[in-house]
Amino acid sequence: MPAQPPPSTLRPHAPRPTRPRDARPARAPAVRTPGARPVRTHRPRPVRTPDRRTGRGPRYWRGLLPALALLVLVTRLPSLRHPLWNPDEGYLAVQARILADGGALYETVVDRKPPLLPWLYQAALLLFGGGFPYAVKALSALAVLATAALLAAVARDRWGDRAGRVAGVLYPPVSIGLNPEDTQAATFEVFILPFTVAAVWCAGRGRWGAAGLAAAGAVLTKQTGGAVLVPVLWLLFRPAPSRTAPRGHPVPALGHGAGRLPAGPEQRAGARPAPRFASRGRDTALLLAGLVLPVLAAALLTSPSGFLFWTVTGSGAYAAFTGSELHVLARGLANTALLCLACAGLLPHVLRACSRPPRAPGPETDGTGGPRDPDANPRRAAARADPGVADLRLWLGASATAVLAGFHFFGHYFLQLLPPLVLLATAALHRLPADRIASAVLTTACAGGVFLAWGLLAPRPELGHAQRLADAVRARTAATDRILVWGMHPETYWLADRAPASRYLTAGLLTNYSGGRDGPQVGEEYAVPGTWPVLAAELRDRPPALIVDDSRGKPFAPDRLPTLRALLALHYEPLPGTVDGAVLYARSSEGAPAPGVPGPSGGRGASGVSGPPAVPAPSAGPAASADPASASASPSTGPGR
């Protein structure tokens, strides 16, 4: 007879229980044999469908962030070619120098913009000295990297790991898809975008206080950053999504009530909780507190009345569509064409995502008339759990409205469209095969390469003109002299290292030329009320050693402005020669201070001090009849952008 195995190795199998599928199986009795450990038989674990977010958090970001940083570094290389790319950077640099010397925002230097970016430039100047423009460029690169990483986080929360990688990789190439003057400069829109994407990400996760803080950061950078409140509010007031995803498929956190359903049978069955009115009220309060408190703090740190006027109520003329209609429409069409070229690989998928009607999860049957188990078809159940793109469509529409506001259509305005465009394209791409995704990424990279070459090779004639003009100013003035540059390029002050003689750093709203208007409604009579008396008082109290007429045939030339023309004729004389068409005026031998413009009383200037009425006031228009005291709350022009 064959040898029998020892008793310790005998493990008889328990019979398979015959119970209904929905009943809990009974445990098999333990079989004990001499010298053997008791063995229990268990029900096999159910096979789970793979999770769409398979990568662990730290491991996922350790792999993605270096790739994004490399892409951002390559795409931002052209920004290092010039210290200043456009007049906005020049305006901010001059503002930073005035603030660092003890000036006050909205008083000794003024602009329509909120204070966050001027404060950032001021901090960079205090920390890095004269090389601070390159420090700000490094910060702008970090802002682009933060925007790409946040887009990846939003897409990963909604559609999984692969979608997060796609969204993050797509953003750096399209972020340079406009004129390099608009994309490589460290200006307002570049710093708006991290705040706006962070607001949407926090709102999707139900972190309403953080969403409010992020929205406040966007608004304090530029007013149009408030467009992000549209998708945030939609996420706040939409009903909590039903939890119909199968086991193993995460339900994306999106909007009010995100992550609040307890795990259990009712969650897998798609039960919707009762409305949480108290919770929604608390979330609304958190959002408003995060939004309002930083804005109030910024107003108190500057001047509440000045902050309100310069950033909100004093921009009516800037947003007007009158004058230069063809000029601004041509600019808008050109920038739209550039953006379409940059997004050539994304636009078909964006259109597909926007045109797809929302799914209405209807009743499902198992073919016999009975209800189908929601876990039976993981793919359909996961599709029902897809948060959709309604908030992204709203975000794109609100951003387009922000681009249209003011009817100026500068290229950097279009940067606000990029985050919702990238996410909408990702919403369509993540369902496609890998080769289709690779094709879209490759097309976007090729388009980005074209704009990268443009930024590396294109000349900057206006910056060269400003540098030559600054050299001429420096050769004819002392380091302590003040100058007045009558033009739209405030970077001349910074390049010449000379202090401005006025709080108005450009001709701008002294002539209604701000915003790139080039039409008939430009002149002294169209100035903002009170600005000319304030300018005359500044020129009388601190007469500039040199006045630079950099109009070069533009509609704001001094010969079209009675006050400035009379001032130059009485107290200044032109120097021989010009600098690329710009004329320099030095004080004449008489050297009398510039007189004040007569106020409404007829014999006093802008500050109420008597002066000879040698310079006539404007004969018509709001600037002649304005109360000079109101000029402290009148808007100054920005650099025309």
C-alpha cells in the first residue's frame, strides 16, 4: 500500500454554501486535526475595477512636476532677452521705485489697477535692487508653473491621473501663444491665472474659504480676475451630485456637498441626501469672508475712497467703445487668430466638449424589465458619475466677457481664456485613445515652438527707442532732476533712472488716449475731470528740468493741447536735434516756474495758490470745470494697455 500522508496535511474542503447572492455566506466550520492549525474557508474577495486615480499623491507629483518645470523653463526663455517687454512692465517698475522711496499708491503715483502687483514689484525691488525685473520674471515663471500644476490637479480630480498629466502638459505651450510682448512680460494676467485656477480647484473640493481667498487674490491683481466667481458660484449652488460610481471608481469631488456622503449601500445605490440648507449657508459665508476680507484690507492699506475710485468707479471712460472702432476691432481679430493658431490642437476637442449635451441618467434595465445593478456596468456607472463641463463652459464664457470688457482687445487679455480652454479640451481628450491624445499634444507643442522662436528672434524696436531716449535724457540731466515724458512709454523713466515730475506717468487719460485709442476723441477736452489742474500744480511746484515730447505725430501731441503748448512756449525751449522723432525741451533762460491753471474762481491754480494766469485753461470740456480737489480721486492712465 502507498504510504498515507500524515494527518497534519489533511485539509478537507468545506462544501460551497448554497445561499442567495444577496445573503451573507455562512462561515464554514473549522476542521481540526491533531497537530494542525485550524483552517477557515472564506468567500473570495470581489474583483474591483481599477481606480482611475491609480498613482499615489506624492509619487504622482514627483513624476509630473519636474516635467512641467522643464516645459515652463523652456517656454519662458524669451522673457530673459529684455528687462522690460512692454509698457505695463515699465509702468510697474516706475511705480515700484516711487513706492520704495516712500510714495503712496493712488496719491503720489496712480493707476487703475489694484495694488497686489505693484506691491509685488516693490518687494522685489527692495530685495533685489536694480536687477529686480529679472526677479519678477522668475516669479512669473513660477506663476505659470503653478497654473499648470493646478490645472493638472483639477483634471485629475475630475477624470483621473492621465487627464491630469494631459492638462498640465498642454498649458505651458499655449501660454506663449500670442505676441511675445503679451505673453513673456510679467504683467497682470500672468499672475491672475494661478489664483483663478486655484479658486475653481478649491470650489470643486468644497473648500469655500480657500476658494474665496483665491478669488480675492485674482481680483486684487486685476479686476477682470473676478470672472472666476461665475464658475465658483455655480459649484456652490448646484445640488450635490448623486454617488452612482461603482466600487473602485471614485466619485469626483465637485461643488457643494463634495465628499459629504457617507460610504454605504445607499451611496452605491445613488441615493441623494436631503438638502443641506444650513451647510450651504455656512459655505456661502466662508466664500464671502475669504473674498471680501482681503479686499477690505487692501483698501484700508491704501485709501478706501481712492481704492474704490481708481479700481471700480473711475474706469467708465476706459470701458467705452466710442472712437477707434476699426482700430481696436482689427487688433482683436489679429489676437484671436494668434490664439486659434496656438490652440490648433485643442480647439476641435473644445468644440466637442462644449457641444456635447449633458447626460440625463435615465432608468436602466437588465433586459427583463427589472432594474439593473448600478455596479453591473462599471463604464456606464463611471460615466454617470462624470461631473461634466458645465462650470467650465461658464468659466470660458465669463473669461470671454472679461476679454471683451473695455473693447481694447490687447493680446494679454486673451490669456484668461487659456485655463478653461485647456480643461475643456482635456474633458474630451481623456476619453480618446492614447494616439489621439499624443496627436493633440504634438500639435500644441509644434504651435508653441513657433511662438517660442518668435519670442527668441523678433526685434523690439520700441524698447530700443526707449533706451536711446533714456540715454539722451541721462546725458542732459543730473541724477536728482525730475523729468516729464509726454508719451505712452513710462519705461523711459526707469531706463533713464530719473524721477517723474508728475503722478501721471503717461499721457493717457490726460488726453483720453489711454487703452490704445487712436480716434478723434483724443484731446484736452476729453480728459478726466481735474487731471489738468493737478498736473499744472505739480509742474509749478516741482518744475521738471527736461520735458520729453515723445508723441511722434500721435493725436496727443502738444500742439493739439492748449495748456501744454502754452507751457512749452513760455518756459521751455527745444533742444537741437531729435531722438527718433522725440523732441527734448529744456527750461528757458528765464526759468520761471510753470504757472497754475486758473480754477473756477479765475485767479488760483490747482492747489489754491495764486499764480500768474499766463497758461490758459482749456476752453471747453470737463477738465476745465472740474473741482481740482477732486483730482486726488481721479484715475490716472496706465501704460495704455
